[in-house]
Amino acid sequence: MIRYILSTLILISIFLFAGISAAIEFDVKEFALENGLKVLILEDHSAPVVSYIQYYHAGSKNEQLGRTGISHLFEHMFFKGTKMVGPEEHDVIIQSNGGIDNAWTGWDCTCFYENLPSDKLEVAIRLESDRQQNLNLTNETLESEREVVKEERRWRTDNDITGFYGAIAEQIQNFTFVAHPYHWEIIGFMNDLDHITLEDCLIHYRIYYAPNNSVVIIAGDINSAEAMRLMQKYYGSIPSQEPPPAVTVVEPPQEGERRADFHRAAQLPAFAVSYHIPNMSNPEFASLELLNNILFEGRSSRAYKRMIYDEQMAQMVNGEVLTCEQPGWWYMMVRMQEGFTTADGEKALYEEMERLKSELVLEKELLKAKNKVESDLIFGLQTNENRGTDIGYWQVLTGDYHNLYNYLENVKNVTPEQIREAAVKYLDSKNRTVVTLVPLQSEED
Amino acid sequence: MSIKKTGIIIGCLLMMAMILTPAWAQDVTKLSYPQLNKLEIPKVEKITLKNGIRLYILEDGSLPILEASVRVNCGSYLEPADKVGLAEICGEVMRTGGTSKWSGDKIDEMLEGVGASVETSIGMSSGNASVNALSEHTDLVLEILSEILRRPAFNEDKIELAKVGRRSDISRRNDDPSDIGSREFRKIIYGPESVFARHTEYATINTITRDDLVDFHKKYYHPENVQIALWGDFKRKDIVDKIKNYFGDWQRGDMKVPPPPKVDYKFESKVHYIFKGDVNQSNIYLGHIGGLIADDDYADRIVMNNVLGGGFGSRLFNTVRSKEGLAYTAIGFYTSNFNYPGVFYNYAATKSKSTCKAIIEIIKQIKGIQTDPPTVDEMHFGKDGYLNSFVFNFDTKAKVVNRMMNYDFYGMPEDFLQKEKEKVEGVTPEAVVKAAQRNLHPENLHVLVVGRQEDFDMPLSELGLGPVETIDITIPAEK
């Protein structure tokens, strides 16, 4: 529930597919305060509610080894009070006003949000502007929240083997990246969590939580001019800061398959696979998303149909092309059925990949994948929070939310030849990392 | 200095202070808000077809989509004890196994080719289906829905696949400590054989045949047991005509569906322990039987839940998580259902060495709400959160139309929610304490811990909460 780490990708949301563009085109009003705070407003008067979403361009990518997890820990610290608001009081105020609030941390950004009855917009602006400048960081609150985050790590990572943020997912990141900060999970290493100091938090706050490193999205039953008047009133006097240091680390090319075994108590084996891929702004990203769709999305997708329906060797197959600001990874997970080994699963999966490299995908199959992207997009647009979150995500990670329109255009125009090219280029065994869950029970047997 | 002058000076100072006080420093509780725009509750039209199907229709042209949900009056509580899993598999294979007209694979292709979805399931107390499609594909998805609900083929291969999946689920069910805890806690509360808690075993899966699925479907899937809610980009007349076209000639059945059985619960204090050797954290559950939504003090319990353990700002959150740093999640709810009692449950996951400390703290908070009335701030939090968030009950069309379908099924008045809102407005701190005294039994709690006892801060037997029973979760072998 609370303060969760970015769970699945905030994938692609607002696109303008031909034929439906008019129906889903949003009137986004753009503003900027003198201190550099960017504000995007989407008016929607269908219900008297509003979502207030504040992004900071700081995620686990902006951390250093030895202090991993500080972005997420700091997200928790953002609820520990200011000069005017006591610890956890932020939640109480929002909930008393009929709202909900929460936050999440990703690899590239951190996001805080409030959903409120629309007449209460000012309370969100008041509280968020306050904690952008007056956070009350103390050793006492750091110590208690450190323990909470360590419990979260035990719960979400240590004791959940195959979850999206589970132990195997962490291993895959650790082995896929050797230099780039995507090497570690967002939650951070347990030992690092123990060594984050108040001084570290104060530095993190000063560098990353400045108006010029932030984007606010307001979506709902509000008046743009009145909303901007409030934004100016509360944020206008907050000074901007020097831009945060850029993350310049470049992951060296992978020149051979990496493999690791992971031994834990479990009933049946599983394995995870990753491939290095470009970032979300890269034109090839559209081909990769469609490739993932062709392999994993829906019962008629290739890997699903073969491994679950036809050969009944796997209980679950899943793939996600992760939307990252910098070159990232394509993450796949397969849980085997009883009587099958991970070698069986890998063989089947790689054979399906080889088919995509050697044969052109049929137009019909490609169209199906495009339609799936389109329908996922439309059904994901039904709440203010989703619309605002997606627009903000593209704004923060690519510098311009209009890039998602370019992305849609790219998806629409992908050809079977481009699908094959992307498969040949990225689904290369030399670009692959594999982590295998070896059930301890099996070893004892 | 005259009093008048002093007053002027103070007034000037106050004005200066207001001018100099930055906006963020103003008291957040003193903000004045504009009038909330009027909440227009969308009107859902209810139509009953001649064959008994009840429709709930809501036009919404904001996006070019059609959505629907179906509720069928049946559930896994109707399956025989030696065939647990039958209803669930039936619900799955209705969709995957195809129909008399199309194979399951063909349906996959047809739906996925246009980015649409039709899914079915059968849960504990209802059969369900969901439909999502671009509105241009309305005919396609309604015809597929009709075929699936009326003429499922129950293909043997897909039945076997579903059974393989269930066997795999059984073999993995002890991997995740929180899965173990929530499963076993329901068995502790409702009883291991109860229809509200029982679960599949290899033996029950192995006895399920295609004939069982056919019989189950034949018994309960009749139009008079079916409700369909539809919302999206359509005209009312068009969608009703289409439903009549695809469902109008479905013949009524003659089966009267029995209600779920009564729950027989005896309060007692007991500690249950499940060994999980590979974890560094304990999953803790405390509680007893819960209540019904129709209970007289349901509104009082809404406020009680918010104050005790309903998320941020609640007593459990403030103490177990924020003050003590014992857990990432600390919650407590007295849950209520429409047609069988819910569960009063409290949950926390804490590092092994603070297991008993967390249990003691949770019990302290449960006892506390029976003696310490909510403060003014807590009442504000517990009531206003519910009242001010009322508009969120109507912010999507799906919520509005599905709620109406559910209320209709359970015979609840359409304005139940509005009436409850009025009741919550009148809840007092004394009423919260009385509701806690009436409904919560801290002296008679079941406590379940999943973890490694050797790492706990003290033996569970020293908690003074009754005998400690170790639960064996060994999975009965497949014969």
C-alpha cells in the first residue's frame, strides 16, 4: 500500500491513435513559475474531484553505492513533518479532507500525489509547497523510518522470491548492470540502508527537491487560472537551486551471456532473463514494446501459447520492456510447472525469439499487438490520477510530455522488418543475463 | 497608552504578521475553500428482460469504449466438499475452453486481434464476467460473452490445463509467508472445512471431471440468475436491442439457488504458530469473527475502523509503524459482508526479533479503543475522511453501475450509501467506544504467527494469550 516503489511501468498512456485521437486528446495547459517549477493542468469537469501530482526528477539512479536506497527512504521522510506540520500529519490532513495520498519511487523519479474533492485543491498545494522547503529532518524520525523501510525490504524483496521487486528481480538487476546505477534495486541494499545519515538526507533534500527539479500536474474539476494563482501564492517564493549533477555513467557493452543460480526454499524452479535495451526516448523502443507484446501479452501471444497452452511447461510467463530514462533492460520471468526444468523453459523461450529473428512477423499479428497497446492506453485513461501520472512521467523522464505522442506515432508505423531488426539486435545471447531459482528442496532430494 | 491605541497597534502587528507570513506557514486547518461543484450522480437505468436478466445501463460517451460486468448467482460455496476447486475451474474453462461455435484459441485470436477482452470467473459467492472493448467492437464482444455464458464447450484439454495449474498452485502455496498466513487465518476463523475458508488439495482437484463442470454450469447459469451492468459509449436503445439479440432467447431454468450457510463461531483465545524457516520477518494476524453490512452499528464501525487501523493516521499506524518502526504495514479492520460475517483482523509484518512486541502493541491498541474515546482530532479524521471522500464513490461510471448491481442483488436500498453517510455524520466518540466494546474481543483473540520462533524476542507461550498450537501446513501428497 503506502509509499510503494514504482510497481509496474507507467507505460505509455496518452497516445493519439488515428481514428480515436479526438476522443482522447487532452487539453494540457502548460505553465512555469520563475523559479523553474513546471505546471501542467488538465481540466476535467465530469466529477468534482482533483488529482495533484508532484514529481521530483530523482530516483535510485541518482544514488551512490554505499548509500543505495536513499531516494526511497527519503520519500518516506517526506511524510515526517515540517516546521508547521507534525510527523504523519500530512496524511491525516489529506484524509480528513476526504482525500487519499501516497508516493512512490522509481529508478529515475519520485512522485507524491493527493486525490481530493476538487474544492480542497488548496490544501494539497499548501502541504506540498511546505514540504518542498521546510522539511523537518531529525535523527529521531530518520531512525524510526529507517526501520520501516528495512521492514519493507524484508517484506517486498527478501521474502518474496519471484515478485516484481522480489529477490530474483534484484539479482537480475545486480548482474545485468555492472557500472550503471540501475545495478541496484530501488529499495537499496540492507547494509546501505543502515548507513544513511541525517547529513546524507539533508544533502539529498537540497540537491533534488528544488522547484526547478520538479513538475506538478493538476488534473480534475478545477479552473486553470485559479489553480495557477494558488501555485504562485505557495511556490512562487521558493528559490531555485543549481541543477542536480547529471548521471553520466555509461554501462559498458555486455559481451557474453551472464548466468547465476539463486538457491532458496521453494517448491518449483523459475528463471528470469534480461536484455539491455535503449531508453524510452529511443525510436526503437516502439519496436521493442511490440516485440514484448507478440511474445508475452495475451493468451495467443507466442511464448504464452507455447509454454502454457501447448506444452504446458510453465505456470507463468511474463515480459516487461522497462521504461527508463537511460538505457535500461527488458525483464522476463518464467515459473515452471512440475516435471519441467528451467532448461526446458529457456529452450522454448529462446526458440520463439529465434523465430522472430529469422521470420517476418505477419501483418495481422503485428496489428494485434498495436491494437493491444492502443486499448491498454485507452482503458488506462479513465481517472485523473492515471492521466496526470502518465503525462508527468513522460515530462520528467523525456523533458517533454509530447514525446508520448511521438512514441505512439512510432508504434503505429513499426513494420515487420523493424520488428525483426530489433529482435536480431537486442535478443542476442551475448546481451543476455539469466538468473535461475534453484529450489533448496530439490538440492536436498 | 490607551486600550484603543493598543488595539490598533496589535491590529497593525497582526496585519503585518499576516503580510509577512509566507503562505506555507498559514495554519492549514484554517484554509477556506470554495463551494464544491455539484455532484451529479449519474442515473443508472434498470431493465428486466422477459427471461429474467437484469440490466443496469449507463451511457458515457467520454471515451470510445464499452465495458460490462456480469454477476451470476452462484459460487464455490455450492460445490461439494470433495470437489473443492470445481467452481473456480468451471469459471476459468468457460472462457478458455471455447463454446459450441468457437474454440477457446479462436476466441483468444478474435478478442486479442482487436485489443478487447472477455473474462470469466467464479468466486466464493458469485460467478463473474468482465468485458472491455473499443465501442466499435460492441457486437463482437457481446456475441462472445453470450456464447461463453450460454454454450461453453468445456474442452477437455483446457480442463486438464486448468487442473495442472491448480496442482502447481497447491505445490507452491507454502512459498510465500503472507499467502500462508492469510489462508490459514481464514481457516482458523471460519473453520478448516467451512465454505468460506476451505481450499483445494490434490485429491479434490483430481476428482473433478468434465461432467461436473457441465452440471455446475447447467444448474446455475440461467437468465433469471444473471445481472449485466453495461457502461460506455452507446445509446441506451441500441445496447438493449443488442442484449436482447444475443441473450433474449435464453430460456429460464428452475433451480432455486440456496444462500451461503450460517457461520457458527465460538470466541476463544488461542495462539497459532506456523514454522517458516527461510524468512527474517514474522507475518502476524490477530482477530476473530466480524459482522454484516446490515448491522445497526455499521456506521459506528466505519469510524471505529478509521481510528483504529484504517491506514495513515490511525492508532495502529501511528504506534506500530511510525512511533515504534516495527512494521512497514500495520492495519486493523472489522470487516463486514452482505451475506456472511466478515473478519476482525489485524496484520503486521515485523522482523523476527520484534514479533511479540508487535503483538502486545496491537492488542494494546485494540483494548485502547474500548476505553479511550477518540479525540477531537481522531473523530475529525475518522468521520471527515469518510464524509469528504463521499464524492469518490461516484467518480467513475464503473463504481456507480456496479454498486447498483450489487445492492440490487443483496436487496439493499438504492440509497443505502447516502443513508450511511447521514448515519456517519451523527457518530459520536461514545458510539465508537460502544461499537468497540460490543464488537471487539481483545480477551478472545486468535493470534497467528508465520515465522521462525527461535528468532522471536520471547516465546509465544509467554504472551499469556492461551495455548500455542503449531499448525502443520504440510501439503497432502498426490496419490
